[in-house]
Amino acid sequence: METAQTIIEAGGGSLSTGETLLMRFLSEKGRRGRRAFEREPIHFGDTTW
């Protein structure tokens, strides 16, 4: 998903990772929510894993 953003928040600040996000939308509910993942940043704590 080229337009999706992954943001890591740590130490009182945030950093956009600039990485390409890969997601599969298998269910109907997932397909309906896909646009939100493409438009809105996805926030993580101090690590994505």
C-alpha cells in the first residue's frame, strides 16, 4: 500500500518509517476498512514487532 504510513512513537516524539506496508484484506470487513488503512497513519509504540 503505497499511500499508507507507519509511524513509530518513542521518547516523546514520532518517526515515519518510510517503509512499504504490506497488508491483505481477506474478509469483507477488512475490505471495507481498507481505505482507512490507506489514508490514516498506523501508529506503533517504540517498536513495530
